[in-house]
Amino acid sequence: MGLDKKVGSKKLSFAPAAMNGIDISQHPSRSRMAERMTGAMQVVRESQGKTPVIAGKVVRDWNTFRKIKETDPEVAGMLLMDALQTFMAAPNKVAKELNKRGIKELTTKSDFPAEVLDTIEKYHIGLQDIEMGYEDIFDVRDFTGTKRNGFKLRDVTSGLTYRKVPVGDTLDVYGMSGTEVEITFDRYGGALGWDKTWFDDEEYWTIDDTAQEFRSKWYKDVCETYYALIEAVATQDLAWQAAPDAIAAGTAGYQVQRDVATMNLAAFNILNDLKTAGMGVSPNETFLILAPTALKLRIDRALSSTYALQNTGMGLTEVAYNLKPIYSQLLSSTAFYWVILPKRKLKGGNRMNLTVLTDTDILSYTEVTAAWGRYGAGIGENDQLQKCFTV
């Protein structure tokens, strides 16, 4: 990525083609800071084509950073932290773009559209960095522009029914009843000490690798937090169902038939349990299967299993409902998976995006970087989930 700095409504990108004609007069610290930024820009212009590029992950060219640091260490530090902020936020940006395109499964580079792949390679994003399947499962709202410290998750019933109303009669008015739970936005954070000798000795690759590990840990923890809510749901267990054709164990198709029967019953149970919940569910719903990666081959086989229509040569899928898999390596067990009716009363909220703050610890000669975020989630209806066992 580039060593970027927001300046008013514009961005300084420390790349050779983006150095001229930048208006820095809108910077909040207009006068002195504008002069210092101008000095940093001059350093960049003078170094273009004269020094080798030291490509990095957080900073596009560490050589340029070094020269700015020699001229104005404070400006260099500010630009570095802004670059780190962009670097940390990149996986979320890419994940949202992939989600808009309907891309759910990512295993190799060939799975990505070319324009998205460019961004992934630019920011050195790993597949685990962009695992955000929980956003398909939970209805995650954006509260970053509000002053809220949480949101209410309501378990509301109305008793509403529709009936034929004779001429001159009036409609019955039904009251609302139920409970509500406040889901607070908890604060999550972590801190990392950057030994200042790494910068003194220009160990830029160490800095890059440490930043990437720091970033990966954050996105992994967010995903695990949401999945832990699902795994904490009790009383929704569904045993591995018998093969409908009474196939004996060890016979071809035995495992697949039992898996298909389990998936079908899970989807039916959800629909049946929610038929009076006021959610308007129907057999045409799209259900999600949240499963550990270790079960991917097995679940894919079940979802693609077909049976032949007699005397037609045609085949129909044995799975009776719309089921789409989400695979993850962040689930705690490989002995079961979840069939889920997404969104509805599975709610989440993001109050503060991942934000990087820095300070210098003079006693340990380190640059301390702290990353903070605030979010919360809750499950308001357990009947939207079925925990399906595989043995």
C-alpha cells in the first residue's frame, strides 16, 4: 500500500505519480503543518528515480519514509500511523466488496475478481483476514455515526390474526407484548510495542510482518466472538438422522443420505418452530450452513447429491431446501455444523471501526500502538438455529 495521509478532502499518496499539485492548505494545523508537509513532499519529489525502492506492506516505499524521517521525524511518524490505520482497515473494505459481489467461498487466488485481487495483493491480505461470514448470518448495523452505547434486541409477539370483517364491523386491535434486551457495544483492543531500534536499524521487514500479524489477530478475534455466540446456543441439537432408504453402514451413499436427511430436517424444524413467530418464513427461505472447513468435502457432497427420476434419466437434488455453506476454521469443533435462518433476530452492531492510536514509551524505547474497536451482538431467537451432529 502507499504511505497515505489525509489532507482536508484530498489524500497524499507517496507514489511517484501522485506527488504534484496537492493542496495541503486545508490541513487542520494549516500554517506550520502545511509547511512541514510541503517539505516532506519536496523530499519525495527529489528522491524519485534516484534511490532504489524498498517495497513494504505497510508503506509502499520504506526508502521514501526514511528520507522524510531524516527531514522531519514527527511528520514521518504521523504519516506512518495513518498508513498503518489504512493497512489495518483494508480487510474490512475488501470483505465488504466481496460480499456485495456475492462471493462467499475463498480458497485460492483464482476465486477473486481481478480488480479485487489487485487490492488484496496491494494490502497483503490473507484469506483469514477477510473471513467475515458472520455478516451473512447476523444483521450487523452500522452505529459508527451515532452516540449510542448499544441497541435493543426485542423478543416481541403481537397475537395478531387476520379475519374476515363484515360490512359495518370494526377491526380488532392487538396489543404488543414481549421482552427486550440491551446489547451493549463492548470495547475490544490490543496493544503492540514497536522497538524503536527496528526503525533505527531499518528493519522494515520486521515491522511489516509484525503489523500483518497484529491485523490478522484482530479480524480473527472479531469473527470468533460472533461464532462463539452461535456455539453457545443450547437446546437446538439435532442428531444425525437415519438414511431414509435404510442403507447399511459401509454401503455407498450411506453417509450422504444421512447428512441430507439431517440437513432437510434441520431446515424443516426451523420453519416449523418459527411458523407463529411473525417472521413470515416460507419453504423458499435461504438457509446458511456454518461449518468447519474440515467438513467441507462432506457437506459439498451432500448438497450436490441427486437421485434419478425413474424412466427419465433426469436427476433432482436430494436436499429439499435452499442451503448455502459458509466454511470457517474458527469454529471450536468438527463434530457438528449449524443450519441457520440468517438475520431476523440475529443482530449485531458496530460502534467504532478498528482505530489505531500511538504513543512513545520512553522507558522501554518503543513506539506503542494500540488498536481499539467497539461492537456487540446478540441472538434473540434460538429457533433460527439447528446444531447438526455428524456421528
